[in-house]
Amino acid sequence: MNRHRPQPPWEFLLTASRNSLQSYELTRLSHASSLRKEITVLMDQWLEENSAATVARWLIEQREPSGHGAEAPSPAEPKGNGQTASDNFFPDSVRDPHRNREVA
């Protein structure tokens, strides 16, 4: 990793010609653009790694005994018991399948 210079070269900047200042400006902007690209790549990698870790944590919690996550149903248990797909993600919120239906 390159060492960051905390102060610009003031002596050079104060005595430089217009062309030299323009050249210096362009090199600094180019360097800033390169850093931005590197940061973008690193941020994308960071997001991917955190997402993968979050999925792994969620799966760990789903496999824990009741209290921390939902147990996976055994293959003998029927899946169609009035549950919705969101019940799989929010197992602690037990819904009454007849609750929002009008009585005929």
C-alpha cells in the first residue's frame, strides 16, 4: 500500500507555472479516480463477504433447537397446513389461518 502524503507540496505549488499546476491537477484527479475504483471493488467484495456470512448465520440459527430458530419439518409432516411462505422466515409469529376471514 502506498504511503499517503498528508500535505501537498506547497513550495512546488506556489512556484509552479500554469502548465505544471494543470499537470499536477490531472495527476491528482487520475490518482483519485484510481483510488475510487479500488474502493468500489473493495466495497463490493466486502458486501459479498458480509452477505455470505449473514446467510451462513441465518442457516445456523435455523438449525438450532427451538427457542432460537425454527426446526426443519420432518419429511413425514405435511407442508400445507395453512402456512404462508413468510411463516418460513418469521417462525416465531404464529398465525391463525382463520383470523382475517369473514364468517359466512
